[in-house]
Amino acid sequence: MKTIIIQFGGTGDLALKKLYPAYEDLLAKGFDFTVLALGRRFTNKEDFLATMVRKEASQEFLSRMDYLYYDMADPKATEALRDRMLEIIANAKEVELIYYMALQPSLYEDAIRQIQVVDSQMSCSCTLSKKIVVEKPFGFDLQSAERYNSILLKAFSDKEIYRVDHYLGKEFMQNLLILRFHNDIIRSIWDNRSIESIQIIFDETHGVDQRLGFYEQIGVVRDTIQNHIMQIITYLTMNEPATLSPEDIAIEKVKVLRSIAPVTDFHTGRYESLGANSGHVVNTPTYAALKLSVNTYYFAGIPIYIRTGKMQKEAKSLIYVKFRNTTGMVMHDSTIAENGVIITIHPELTIDISMNLKEPNTSWKSKPVRFRFNQAETFGANTPEAYEQIVRKILQGDKSLFPSMREINESWRIVAPMLADDLPMEVYPVRTLPRFAADLAKSNGFKWFS
């Protein structure tokens, strides 16, 4: 079978930084496909390759990369795309077309309409199959997500649609399920009888002014909370699926999301220099802190505290599961530390279990000690990047790392109150934690993990 990836947004940052390296690695590992990149930035293939592909790229990779100047506003664009695709297909008898939409959601409708036109004009003596890949955020809210999905379903079946949340391609996400469901010692304590609270912290040091036009439409809720963080919550709190098949996992994830009420305890803010060079005031939220609960039998009553945003002093991505300190209460000893599981995502993947052991040369004084798993040390530093795993699954027709439309709809429902236009917005100095994040901790009687 001849596989062709038609790369919409072929000259954008996502393609440059994530997709093309993933394609190169997969071709080197024996996967067989051709990439046709579409864009307006370059008028010819030579300039495209010189700018968008690393200089050390192999000849094999370069030979599989093609480029077409493509202006979606040009009424003749679809004819040029059809002709180039027919050239690539040549005499192949079986052809798979993978349309990869590395575009803003607002462009999906036009792109899908043009794909339909191209499909209707394809005339080759071959068997054609197709897939379409759409990036997060899928829509801007629940209504737009449902509308985009209805547009997609006019041209593709649900089986052919791959909705990307690249966090599902990260090893730590897949390890969450293995940690929980392949270890009886963890399984027996992973519920509201033992867990006191959960924290999810995603702090980033960079800002968004270099991509302000895109981020101004998105904001922190659409950028990370509706997708990445909601998916993390499902992996942390879902019931064990009947099997680890995509269908069974999706069933349990939807149950979690349906149990979460729309968020009401939240605050948002933006860093003070946002859009300073844009000539207008930008009120897009770049930081948020919130509290929610998963109201299922095993997790009801466990508060989940979340903070995430830009322009922080330190890059920090972690999950902290804090267990109830029954021993400290029974023994009336506040020096006995709680147990916890710390899953660090950035700068490297580690899983720590914090336990108490006797401190030497003391009279039964305990001290918290961490037992650590380090992904790179245990399995080597060459773990595939998230996008390599995502593209691999697309090529293999495996939807296990892709959220279902029901998950996406439920996630939009949960964050809907955070998308209102008239929310109060704290302006925080760069490299500082917004006051509302500290206030959330104070009012709920906890400390952010550090």
C-alpha cells in the first residue's frame, strides 16, 4: 500500500518542531510513506526543504518529502492539489491518504470542504482509503466542537477521524495506567479511603508573544486544561477497563468526565507584559488555578487542585498524590510526614514514592525518603517523542492514544464557566505565581507541592 500524508499547515511550527522529526524517525525505522506539505510560506520545494528540514537529514527522508504552494483562498488550489496527489500515486494499486490538519480550528471547515472537492475529483485505477487527523483544541467550546465534528462526519467516518491530544503519546500517561492497574500494592490504596488530595501543576517559563495571534484566540483553558489536564484526570481516576483496548479505555474515561460538575472554583490571570508590542490590550488568560472533584464511588471527596500557565520562574510539570496521614493523627506527632506519589513529567520523567524511615542516631525519629523510578535511567534515553508515538499509531490504524468525541464534549462542558468573556483577570508580574493560586491553597488548607 502507498501511504501519503497530506500536511496542511506544512510550514508551521508544529510541523517544523514535532511532525517532521517524527516522520524522519519513523521512516528510518522502516515505515513507508510520502509527505506532501502544503503552505504559503515558500513558492518552491527547494526553499521549503532548506528551511523546514534539518541539514543532516538523510537522502531517504528528503526523497519522501514533497511540497506544494497552497493558498486555501485560491479557487484553483484544489485542482493543483489533486494533480500533485495523482502524480505521487502514479501506478499504485492501493493508496491510503492521511490528511493531517496542523491548522487553527477556525480553518477546519474550509479545509474539509476542499478535501471533499479533491476526493470527488480523484480518478485513479486504485483502491483508496483515507484518514483525517485534527489537532487540539478541537473547537473553541462545546458548540463549536459539535459543529466541527458534524462537518468532519460529512466527509469521514468516525473510525477515520484521529483527534490528537499529544499528551496521550507521552510515556508518563501510558505509565499511569500500568502503575495503577499492573501493581496490586498501588491498586489497593488508590481510592478515597487512602488518598487525601491530588495536585496537578503545569508551570511554564516561556510566554506566548511570539505566537500571540494564535494564543489570543485560545488562552490557557483551551491550551492545556480542556485537553491535557482533563485527560490526566481520567487516567488518574478511571476504573479499571475490561481490557486496555481503545474502546474499553474510552468507556471508563467518559464515566469519569461525566461525573465532574462544571468548574465553579477557579481564577484566571495574565502576565503583565502580554502583548506589550502588539499595540492593543490583550486580556487572554495565561494562567489559571482551579479545584474540582470526580464524583465516582472510589474518588468522591478527593479534591483535585490544578494550576497551570506561562511566564513562571521555574518550569514544573508534575502530579502529586497525597495520602491521608493517619499515623501522624493517631500518634499526635506532626513531624511524621504523609506518604505520597510524585509523578514528574518535566524536565525528566520520574515517579517517586515518599515513605518514612528511621533517621540514624535518633530515638525512633522518622524521615521522609523517596524511592525513585527514572525513565531514562531504567529504559534508556531514546524513548520515542510523543509525536512519534502519535504518528506511528495513525499509520498503524490504532486509535488507543486518541480521545473520543464524547470525551472532548464532556471536557468542554466541564470548563465552560472558565470560557466566559467577562471574568475578572488578575495581572501578575512575570516569574511570579499569581496571588489567586496562593489564595486557593490558603482557603482550602493545603500547600502547593514544591
